[in-house]
Amino acid sequence: PINQQQQVEEGNLWRSDCRAKGGSPGFKVAILGAAGGIGQPLAMLMKMNPLVAVLHLYDVVNSPGVTADISHMDTGAVVRGFLGQNQLEDALTGMDLVIIPAGVPRKPGMTRDDLFNINAGIVKTISEGIAKCCPKAIVNLISNPVNSTVPIAAEVFKKAGTYDPRRLLGVTMLDVVRANTFVAEVLGLDPREVSIPVVGGHAGVTILPLLSQVKPACSFTKEETEYLTSRIQNGGTEVVEAKAGAGSATLSMAYAAVKFADACLRGLRGDAGVVECAFVPSQVTELPFFASRVRLGRSGVEEIYPLGPLNEYERVGLEKAKKELGGSIEKGVSFAKK
Ligand code: NAD
Ligand code: LMR
């Protein structure tokens, strides 16, 4: 086994080799749902990412306009647009990373699970395309309800014989981004200095911030813990209500999705020590999927870290999270098996 320092050196060698050959290391990335509220700013930010060589923008509406617009940016990535289901396969062929924000968002009064009936079918069709055209791609699944859509994708890949649990990741980065922001506010710190693991899933009580593991280390009062946990768990609803019928988080989500995609690409490049939270096939608990800290590498998720020490408040939260999460996972699995 090689150590971290060797991995860093190996990564640096690879990068300088790429530069010596006159280019930067470039990956091929597809965004499915690229004309949507998340898709558009996500496409813009990925066009600005130096690790991206080719950017495919797919949607069932409006992708030609978004593609023409983004393609005028004077950054390295080559942009191509794909419109409608009969161009899905071309959009996916050869991709290293597929990011999926396709599907309907919440309106006030809805839960993420209320989106299941529409989004489950969308994710199933897209997953079938991935299994056929780019079975080795890393998949970043954003479409809600993530707690069910990730199990759906897994079942589709199993059925197609292409399943690699290391390459399927539900994006929970926005929960971490929110946790860092809200905790920094309470502590009076710069959010860039704060890091909180958020584990479990991506809906209500399944979102479990581990405030006892905050970095830099510090402690919270009972009131602060309750306020922060509730604010992080309800961050999505806070935005849905403020947008009053015009959708859910799009800009902070695009930011979070790019932060996460960039980590996946740095992992693929061979960088050492790339660690983020994600909802993945997991043995960290008795459930088949769970969000926790994972190390990203050349084959996707290379290590899943245990939850670490929890305090009593977090232990109670974990039991509640597992109860709800189990049902959501089962719902996704049985939909895909039908
Ligand atoms: P949106 O309605 O603005 O955009 C969705 C896009 O998906 C639209 O352009 C639509 O045409 C496209 N689409 C629909 N069916 C498609 C298909 N079969 N193939 C390809 N594209 C298709 O919605 P949004 O605000 O961008 O949100 C998208 C999804 O992301 C929602 O399900 C939302 O709940 C979810 N979301 C998840 C997180 C998270 O943290 N994981 C955060 C925010 C939103
Ligand atoms: C979020 O957390 O903002 C997303 O899951 C969208 C939503 O419906 O809340």
C-alpha cells in the first residue's frame, strides 16, 4: 500500500505530465436536467471548473438555449447540448461523471417524498441510460427524494449487471454547506473555517448533523444544539417557503453540487485525502444506504468512515433517522423492482 505522501506525489506527477503535453487533465461531465433551476447555475459553474474538458448539457426542454449561452464563456471546457429522450444516450456516452438534478422541486406544504411519483420514473429512465452508455461513470444524484432515488438507481444498475456501489452517490452536500453556515453564525466564525459532518439521509429527521464533531472543536448549549439541528434539518423548507411556490433551493444547491462534483473529480484524478459526506451504499449501520463521511478516489468511494463517537442527543436522533430512512429506502427498492 502506498502512503498519503506518495499519493500526493503521484497526483502531482500526473498533473505535470498532463501540463507538459500541453493540456490540463480534463474529465467528461454530463448534467441531466441542465435547463432547470439547479441545472443552469450548475452548468455555468462546471464550465468554470478547470478539471472539466467536455461538458454535456441534457434536458427535455430548453437545453439548446442554455448550451448556446454557456458555450460563449471563454473557459476550457467544450460544451455540447442534448435535447429530449432520444438524445439521452449520446449525452451519456463516454462520460466520467454524471450529475443529475432532473425532476420536479417542492412547493410549500409538500414533503420531498411527495415528489416520489414523478421523480422516481425520471431517475429510473436516466439510470437505465447510464447503465447502457457509461456504466463506469461516477453518478451524483441530486433529484429528490434522495433517500429513495439512490436505491432506485442501485436497483436499475443491479438489474443491468453494471452495479458498482463505489460509483453511486446521493448528494447531501447542501446539508453540510448549511450546517457550516449556520454553525459559523452561532460561533461568530468564518464559515470556511467550520466543518460539520452531516449523516443519515436528506429529508427532515434523517438529516443528522453531528455537532459534537464540529471543527474547530467547541461545545454548544442544549438550546444552541436544538436550534442548529432544527435549522439544518429544515433548511430546505426554509427556502421553499421563502420562494413561495417558485421552487426550492437552486443557487446554494448548484454551489454545493459543484463543490461535491469537484471533490469527485479530484478523487478521480488521484488526489489524496478527498473526504466529503454523501448518501451511499453503506455498512455503517444496518441500513443498506446511509450518508456519512467518505473518501473519494480513482474508483469513486474508496473508504466509508464510521460515524465516530455520538453524544446522547445524537444517539436519539440517529434512531429517529434510521426509522424514517428504512421506509424511504424500501419504497425506492420496491418501485424499481416492480
Ligand atoms: P426545476 O424544475 O427548476 O428543474 C428540473 C429540470 O429537470 C427541468 O429543466 C426539467 O425540464 C428537467 N427534467 C424533467 N424531466 C426530465 C427528464 N426525464 N430528463 C432530464 N431532465 C428532465 O427543478 P430544480 O429546482 O432544478 O430541482 C431539481 C431537483 O433537485 C428536484 O427534485 C429537487 O427537489 C432536487 N433538489 C435536491 C437537492 C439536494 O440537496 N439533493 C437540493 C435542491 C433540489
Ligand atoms: C433542499 O434541501 O433544499 C432540497 O432537498 C430541496 C427541498 O425540497 O427542500
